[in-house]
Amino acid sequence: MKHFIQLAAYCACMGLVPVQASAQVGLSQPDSIYLFSYATTPDEGRSGLKFAWSRDGEEWFSIGNGHGYVKCDYGAWGKEKRMIKPELYRDAQGVWHCIWQLNGNGKEFAHAASDDLLNWKRQSYFTDAQYKEYISDAWSKYPQQTAKINNTPEEGTLQKVAWYDVERLQRFAESCEYRNQLYNEQTDQDKTRFADLKPVNLELTVQPEKEKAISDKLIGVFFEDINYGADGGLYAELVQNRDFEYVAGENHRVKEWGPTYAWSLKGEGAEMSIQTSSPIHPNNSHYLSLKVNQAGAELSNTGFDGMVIKEGEKYDFSFFARTAGKSGKAKISLYSPDGSVLANKTVSISSKDWKKVSTTLQAKASADAATLGISLLTEGEYDLDMVSLFPQNTFKGHKNGLRPDLAQAIADIRPRFVRFPGGCASHGQGLENIYRWKNTVGPLETRKPMKNIWGYHQTMGIGYFEYFQFCEDIGAEPLPVIAAGVPCQNSACIPGKLLSGGQQGGIPMEEMDAYIQDILDLIDYANGDPKKSQWAKLRAESGHPKPFNMKYIGIGNEDLITDVFEERFTLIYDAIKKHHPEITVIGTVGPFYEGTDYEEGWNLADRLNVPMVDEHYYNTPGWFIYNQNYYDKYDRSKSKVYLGEYAAHLPGRPNNIETALAEALYLTAVERNGDMVLMTSYAPLLAKEGYTQWNPDLIYFNNKEVKPSVGYYTQLLYGQNSGDRYLPAESKIDNNRNDVRSRIASSIVRDSQTGDLIIKLVNLLPAAVNSQLNLPADAKDKQAKVTVLSGDPDDQNAKPVEKALEASDKLSYTLPPYSFSVIRFSAKE
């Protein structure tokens, strides 16, 4: 699985520049030379391990402009991933070892090893109590020294090595520089790069005799609650903080965040407070207590930046309530921004125990930013919880359902699977924040909300039942992802607690049996018989007695591949394989297309014979252009691939024609390798305007509108034009320039169920491409249409246009500049 060059962790060579000319030794090379290893002090070691060399130990030359060859992967993104005082030595077997402090306290350390200083094995973390034992007697030979690198004094390890060791590091840096020049190509350079380019001629001759089977599940979607994609987004609930479970501090961007956020009490003679003494359920521990001394006080909720209310539509209101005294009444109202009443109803509160109170409101006018009011008409003491306002118009009409326009935009892609609930949300911010599926099923008042790893709150209103139901509604396979016994490798450190960051040592081994049983219970929940399984019975009680027929489960998400991870992943994998061999387990190989986690993850998959692995990578359009052969050389006898997260990223992170066409171009190569790559999903899927933590995303939205990106249409065209048979084609291009040929791509597939022939053509050039398509003879007996997505590279609003074509087995078609064309031949109507 090795590619052109394997990078150190975090693609360490990205951005390297050529080694300075004065650093060349020339023909008269020394037998040995000084190598200095260090991490820069000003950025507290975030640069990672750097190297410099010297003939005499006085004049130093940095290698690869001093970029890190291995970086620390412990703790939270950025601020905690530090390499302090790295100490490098070589053992008697010739293996290099790097040990460094994780922070400045001298009590927490990390270790990584390498055979060649380029390819680093997995990292491990330990305390000062293990330090001397860990590094053995060899350490004392290589004390810390000081060297002046680029006029800056640096502390590090100094030793003599063969010139070959330095030369290898330099060649590595130089090859990275060349590769980065390719990968950083952007279309804003095209006027110069292709100044004299004339229209290009392409001839494609289909070779039906070489047809092969490819995956029929190649295009899917990945939903993670990021960018406020669930509450206030896909989840149709209109009341924000309906359960009063927002926790102060879980959203660092909002000062007022807490149990009463989005709520206010208007009018005199009433007080509100948050109580916890006798909640509806232990998982829902907070509730609102109201003391009303004067009738007419009104509790108000603003929703998620206001509530979109539509004239004539019905809305289901409910809350749990109890009263300590006599019965009371409450008027439930919807108000427009100008204070006019859109709807109202009166309900009674009579129970001394928690009781659900419900009514239906029908709007007599529309408003884009309405508020909900609960006016207490009777003096007394009242407790309220789980206050809900739900439109009856949800996707497929489900109670506790999904916002229909957003759900339909996803369904229109025709995804063959849905991956959920993450992403990083699956394994959470620390051990206590690992996503537990059992907390998300059953009655809403019994579900356990928690902090979202992306810095806000998740009510679990969309839980595993709703995910499975959505998959069924749109004809997609469910693909749940479960933490592999470790939290997110980017979990922040707990102040005062050693080794509390990153994977935090994983779930304690004595708790792993119970954790594994939870995963087996999930399979029962999805697929079991309600008469034989309590979890299948819960599914039936929720309204779905028939099984959901889950076939796949992901274990882990782009994890740091450590000993801690491997031990727990292996236990989980073996248990599923033993009890449910019918389930396809999907492993993980880290967040990058190469490097330590990629290599270690694939090695683990090979040892365990994992059927499929989840690869992730976010790269520049240039990377996608020049890596169309990425999967061509994968070993077909090993694990299959699920490309679970990918996207083309430009500076500033726009989603435009350039990124969309780069993805379309790359997917032609993925279809070609559809016997190896069985699934793909762009990420992230949803982003709410004003609450976007990550760009680009596939679908942007606000409370009123759904705004698909240009990249959405690439996914749509692939999803709606998938096939399960791939037809190779001989390609002839009358231009020998590599940068021209690399920007023209094609894929030809057939849908065996319909017999349709589908041709995808991508032109990422500023000039037209005139194509001659030599197709199977039956093409002329069909009807044809072409759908074209095109525009200027920076266009963020382009949409596909469809028109009819005259069908022929000798079809001439011109690819417009910067375009993605899909030609479909189908039976005549």
C-alpha cells in the first residue's frame, strides 16, 4: 500500500522548499557528518522534528527548510500537539528513536521509532516514572546540545551519521517540493499556464469485452452533527434547549449559554429557576420551575434564530408539566416578530406528577422568525420540561421527524448508504463524551443529551432510530460508526491529570466487555427479533417491528493507531466476527492518504483480515488531478476501501466549480477502481449559515432555504447516474503535455438493471475538448441526454443544465471549458 513517497505524521513535508544551494556537498563527500535534530522553541515544538547538518559542527544547513519530519499527535488540535526537547538516538539494531516531552512539566513523554528518519512508526505516551526504563542505557550517549540554525539558537541532539543519511533526507525534501508544486496548481494560474492552448481532441473507444463488475454502493452520504447540522437543522424541532439541558461552558462562543439559554420570562409577578431534585428521568436531570404570583406572566422561546411558521400548516405542541398546587391553565401562542398572534391554544396543567400535555396549533399567517409563548393564566407553582413545537409536515410525515426540504436534498443524491453519527462526534471529546447509541433511543425524555465535540449541544432528538428510519426512507444502507474503545485522538488534556489528553488510555480494559456488549446489542437493536431481544423489542415499541437489516458497521474514525487503539479494536472486531459474521466491519486507517496512521492502520487490517477500511483525505484540487492512479495499484486481495471523507480544498475553502470539477475528475478514477473502492462519501454534508465551523460543505442552509453547493451537483450527478458495470475505453488525446492530459478524464459505466449506458466526461481546462466517442453498437438504438455542470472556476452558484442529444454509436461531443458532462443512453420511451 505504499505510494510515491510516504510522509511522516501529518503529511510533514507539505510546503517544503528546495534545499539551499550552499548546502550541497558536491562530489567530495565526507564519510560522516553531523546531524542535528530539534523542534523550534518559539512555537513550543508545534513544528515537529527538524533536521540540520554540518561538516564541522559550527556552520549549519537546515534540511527541507526545517519542516517537521514527525509531529506530535497528542492532545487537542494545535495548541496541545507539541514536541518539547526532542531527544534522538539510534539503537544497536540501527533503529532511530525519538523521545520528547508532551509539555513543559517534564512528567509526560512520547516515543516514536523509524528505520530511516522518514517513515515513523506509531507513537506511544508514558510518564516520567517509565522514562528511564523506556529509553534504555543508550540514551546517555546523546545529550542535548545547542546549535545556531538560520541565526537562531536551538536545543537538540547532535551526532555523527553517514552522509547517505543526510542525502536521503534532502532527496525526500526535494521530491516533496516537486510534488507540492503539482498539488498546489490552481486555475487562477491557467491564463499563464495554458496561454497558447488550443481546443484539444479526444477519442474514446469503448472496450465492452473488458467490462467488469464494480460496486453498486459507490455513492453515499456521511451525516455528522457539525455546523449545527442536527438540532436547528435536519431535526425538525423548532424549540431550542427544549429540555433545559444546555450546560454552561460547553459552547465557548456564547457567554449566555446555559440551562435557560433561548428562554426568557416576560411580565411581573413570576420567577423561574432551574431545578434537579425530581426530574422526569435521570438522563434528563434539569427542568424549569415557575412560581406565578400574578397571572399572565409568559415564558418565551426564540427557537434557533426564530421559528419559520407557514400559514395554514399545523404544529404539534407538547410539554411535560406538573403543579404543586391546584390545577392551572396555560395559553400557548406563536408570535410574529411584530407581536401579532399567529396561533394560540389553551391547555390545562392538573397533575402533581410529570404528565405530557399536548395540543395542535394551526398558523393563520406566516413568519420567518416567530417565537413561542407559554402564558401562565393561573397563579401557582409549575414545573416544565421537554417543551416541543414540531411541524406536522416532516420528511415522510414521521413524528419526531426531519426537516423535509433538507432531507429531500439528501435523498435526491440517491445515496446507496448513510454513514452516521460521525466522524469525530462518534468517539467524542474524551472518554466521557464517547457517543453511546443507547443514550439516543427510546422515548425522548429518557434520552441522554451531551456536549457536542464541535462545541455546542446535541439533544439526541435525532438518535439511532431516526437514523435507521431515514436510511430506510431513502433506500440507503445504514452504516453506523462506533468508537473503537478510544475517544478522539484530539481530545483536550484535563488540567492536573497526567496523560489525560488524546486517547486518554482508552476505555479501561475491565470495562471493555460491557462496551463490546453494547455494540452487539446495537446489532440486535437493528436486526434482532423483538420476541428474543430486549433491544429489538425497544425498536418495535418505537414503531418498527421489522428489522432494519443493517449490514455494515464502522469501528473507529481516523484514529491515531496506537497500542491502546489496536488492543481495543481487535477485541471489538473479534467479538463481532464471532457473534455476527454476517456484518461487514469497516476499520480505519487514519486521517491522511499516507503517513504513520495510514501505514499502521493498513498493517493492522492485513493482520486481522478486516474486510474493509475507511480512508479519509482532504486535499487540494491539484492533488486530485495528479493522483488519478491512486487506487490503480492497490492489492485486490486485501481489504476493500471505503473513502469515507474527502473534499477538494482551496485557500479560503470555497466550494466552487474548480473544487467540484476536481472531485468529479477524481471520481472517474474511483469508478474505474470500483472493484476495490466500494463506497465513497463527501464530507461534511450540512452547514447552517452563521454557525459553520468547517468549510467547504455540501449543502448550506438557513431556517428557510436550502442552498446546495456546486460540489453537491457533482455528488448528485454521480448518485443519479451510477452503474454496476465498468467499461474500459482506449483514450487518445492529441496533446502530450502532462498538465493537459491530467485535466481530462472519463468514465463509462452501465446500469445492469436498466441497461443504460452512462458516460462521464470532465474537462478542467480553459479550452474546449472535442471528443469522438466510439460506443457499443446498441447505443444508436437508444435515446440520449446530456447534463452539463460548467462555469468559471470561481463560480459558486453554477447548476447543471440538461438537454437531449441525438443518439449514435459514433458520437461527437464537445466538452465546454471547465465542465462536467454526463451523457446517458437509455431505452426509448
